[in-house]
Amino acid sequence: GYLRAIFAGLLLAGAFPKFSLAGFAWICPALMLFAARDKNGADAFRVGYVSGLAFWLASLYWLLLIPATGFPILGWLALAAYCAAFSGAWVWIVSKFQFSISGWNNRLCWTINGAAAWVALEMLRGWLFTGFPWSLLGVSQYKLVPLIQIAAVTGVYGVSFLVVWFSLALYSAAEMIYRNP
């Protein structure tokens, strides 16, 4: 699970500027859950945390380039460790209800609630302890101009919601096909 989690986190980092491979963002939330498959409780949180840590360490590499006295690596590690807790919390929350998704209505509710949980945690990260509203998932779609037009109404959080909802719907469909070929 941890290697898959690291892979998902690094792939997600590739969706953001520097590489700007926006399509990765559409599958990475599902990959994070896949890495936590068959895990529950603290194990699911740890898998999500490792995925988030890989993402944040890769995304915040530029902090190491700032000429600063002392040990800038400690700030980089601390900030990545803090932000990774939100990924861990999301994987824990969503995987807690993952195995009760039989039937179309339940799966639809699971995908919508999972996307809402992602957005709520992004908002919380942007506010808590003076906030760190960077690398919101919706930002990864900045080159897809027709898609990001919904941000005029919903803000970047609406784009994040759409991306996570699609990813969870894809994961749910794959899981159902796997269970009932």
C-alpha cells in the first residue's frame, strides 16, 4: 500500500505547474483510495498521509531553493508533514464508508460526500493556523479553460469538487466491475 500511496502522491504533484499534466489529478484521488484498499482506521490514515507527504514534498521543493540561514529543510519537512495530515484525514474518512457502496444511490452519495469532504479539508487547510491555501486540486486544471469556467460561479473549490467526484465515480465503477465481473 505505501508504494502505491507514494506513486499516487508523486503523480498528483505532476498535475501541478512545473509539469502541468492536469489529467493526473482526475485519477489520483482514486489511486490514493486504491492504495488504502482493504485497510481501515489508522492504517487508512497512514496510507493517505504517506501519499500526501509524497505530494507535498514534491510540490514544495521550491522552499529548498530560498536562500535562508539556518535549516530551511526543517521548514520544508514541517510544512509537508502538516499538509499531509489533510490527505490522511480524507483517505480515512472516505475509506471508512467505501465498502458500504452497494447500489447506485449509495455509490452516488459516496462519491458526492467524498468530493465534499475533499473540498471541506481544502477549505480547512486554507484557514486553520493562518492557512495554507496552496496547491488546491482545482488549480491543477488551470490550462483547461472551458472546464475552469465553472470557477466563475463556484470558485476553485467547485473545480476541485468536480475532479474528485469524477475520480471517485471512476473508482466506484472499477470496484463494482472487479466485485461483479
